[in-house]
Amino acid sequence: MKRIQILIYLLLCGFLSFAQSIEDLSFGTDTTFEVLTWNIEWFPKNGQPTVAYVSEIIEALDVDLLAIQEVNDTGAFNEMIDGLSAYEGYLESSYFAGLAYIYKNSTIQINDIYEIYTSAPYWSPFPRSPMVMDLNFMNERIIVINNHFKCCGDGIFDIDNSDDEETRRYIASNLLKDYVDTNFPNENSIVLGDLNDVLSDDEENNVFQLILDDSENYLFADFEIAIGSDSSWSYPTWPSHLDHILITNELFDEFENPGSVIQTIKLEEYIAGGWSEYDASISDHRPVAMKLLMNSDLNGTDVTPAAPHFSNYPNPISSETRFSFDISNAHRRIEIINIQGQMVHSEKIPPGARTFLWNAEGLPDGIYFAKLVSENAHNSTLKLLLRKEITR
């Protein structure tokens, strides 16, 4: 009897795992700005079925802006856009790079779209010229830069070799930082795309290290994903997390709003056939999406809040903050991690405790992550903003 019950349970779980469909997907809301980066792998990977899949996914996700990489067939792309009544598309390049934008014309006003670093001296770091979109959303100007960096490599810098893949990505990252610093020092800016490298490499071989070091001005919004479980990484086949969304400090407050969320969207869970079908007919990359509550006075209750069993107040932090969590007899600890992925504090929590006061004295201002780690491997993470000049 017990074996029969177990078999029924497994069959039911299997049924439920495929009970979801693309129609069950959702992400966009009326109160947030949503942007998504997606390497769509030589669209359309499987011809007309790919066009149908992607059209249905875009309509279900209902995001404001999609930054796309690897469009191979302009005709198929334009055909898909013509079938999306709520969206318009942009795919035009003096050097065809497969970069494209898909956006809601009802929420986004385009000021300009153009490419940068297009001349021959930049072809090595940028085999595909970055594409800039200058837009307005709810009367807010936002700069978005879509990218697809050089792939591959051995994970080790060879700065004297101009053909070294890591070196090319390192130069590209720093050129983009220079471009934003020079041209948009006070604008809401987002740099995203398939950047083809991980955020968690050691400092000596991290192609993003100069950006990570400038935590007062830049934040990889997906950093928590990058240092988290590989089940949420954007490139499962390796596995690795290669698709990133970088924001400037003009958007830090918006990203801290409870209604703001970033996540890898596991589209294969909504497709019959799972990853095998998704990889064969759509892409080998999952999209990474972010929604920002641009005005904290708006109602953000329809978006995902932080996990209720782990919270802290105040946040932003001027000197100290108190963490709260559910009572548990499990052995737990709180780890504080800086934006470079380094642990700056670790504290064991005695069984039965429900709060912990953390003092940030001695640490520089910036973005941190607090991770509640328990013996049963159930981890929860909070994003922290340390600003010592805050007065309350």
C-alpha cells in the first residue's frame, strides 16, 4: 500500500510539473518598469515554431522592454513584431550584430537609438557594437545599452594577448563604464546583455572588476543570482550565469523599493517537454528580467516582496540594522557579503532566537547582501544599502 501511495504521489508531481503552460507566465505590472535581456540563440532556432513560442512568451510576460541578442533572420523578426499588437521592434545595424529591442509603444517613448564603438579600433573588444536606447518611461529618462560580448576563453587573463577572450571582455566592460561615466553621469542607466562571463571570478581574472570596485556608482542587479544556486543561472547547459543587468546609482533607490524584483525566468518550466524542447526550439539561454518600482508612492503589492521569514529594519542602513526571522530550532548563521562577493561578517544564531542586531561600523558605504543560512540548506537573502550619512 505504501509503495502504491508513493507511486501515486510521484505521478501527481509529474502531472503538476507539466500542468503549467506559457499562459501561466507573468512578470510585468502597471506600476513598474520592466526590462529583460535574452540571448535568443540565432532566432528563429527552429523556424516557425520558434516564432510562435517567442511571440506567446512575450505576450505572457508583458514586459515594457526586451533587449535581444542573436537575431539571425530579420524577416522572421519583423514578421513576429507585426503579430505583436502591443509591441514595436528595432533591428537595424550598419554592421549586423543580431542585437534588437522589442518595446511597448504604449509605455515607452523613444528619444533615440544608436550604436557606439563602431569603428575598427573597437572591433576586437566589441565584435557586436553596443546598441543604446534613450527612452522615457513615466516622464523618467532611462538609458539602456544592449550588448553581446565575445564568448569563450579559459577564465584567465592574458593582458598582453589582444586576442585573449577574457582580455577582450575586460576592455569592453571598461569602455562601457567610461562611456556611461562620460555621457550619462547623472542619468538612469542600465547596461545589460549576454556579457559571456561570470561575476564571481577572483579579482585577478574578473573581467568586471573595475565596475565591481566602483560600488558607489554601479551595481550588478543580478549579483545575488550570480552567487546563488546554479538552478537559477541563465545558462544551464554549462552551467553558468552569463546574462547580466548593471544599473547606475541613479536607480539604486528604485531597486531598493519592495516592489522591485530581478530574476532568471525559467521558461522551460512552462513548456511541454521541459528543457529539451526549450533548448531545441527556442534558446540555450534563459532570460533575466528586472522590474523597478520607479515611484515608491505607487502600489507595489502586486509584485514579489522579500521573503517574509527574513527581514531587516532599517534599510538603507546608517550604522546598524536589526534582522528578524522565524523561530527555528535549526542551527543558523547570518553572513554579510559585499558587492565583490567577499564575506565581511558571519554570526551564528542560537536556536530559538528571532532577531539579530548587526553593526556596520568600519565598512564603507555601498550595496551588501545578508544571507540567512540554515543547516537544512534553506537560504534566504536580503539586499542592504549602507549609507552612513542617513539621519533618522
